[in-house]
Amino acid sequence: MACKHENFEARVEVNRIEDIGRFTADITIHCAECKLPFEFVGVDECGLSYNHPTVNPSAQELRVPIKPKGCEILPGIKGPTGFKVQRAN
């Protein structure tokens, strides 16, 4: 019988990028029963950005910039702003 994917396990890893004062959260989800990983849909860019959500090359990890509530993100980031990965069709 095929798994109905009714129970889930998720992992969230929070990263602090000290050099530029930014934070990100990396999120993965899989079925708790059959262990099949879930893919994130609707996120077109693959890589890492400190300004908008991205996914890893398999689309199984969502990478999201985050900030403490009430804190402003300072414009003009010094240093790297992330990277892009081009997927082959």
C-alpha cells in the first residue's frame, strides 16, 4: 500500500552570519513513515541569499533570511550577499 504522507518530521537550522549581522533558517521536511523528502515549490532561485528565500539544488531545503522581530535590516550589506546556482535542465 502506498504511503499517504500523513505524518511529518522537519528540521530547522538557524544560522548567524556574524560578519554581516544577518541570520538564515534552513528547513527540510520528510514523511515520518516512509522517509520520502518533500520539495519546496514556488521558489525559483537556487543558492543562498540574505535578501529573499532560495532552495538548494534538489529543492529539498528551503533557505530563508530571517531577523529578530522589531530589528531593522541595515541596507548596504558589507561583504557577500549570497550566491546563485544554475540548474541544468
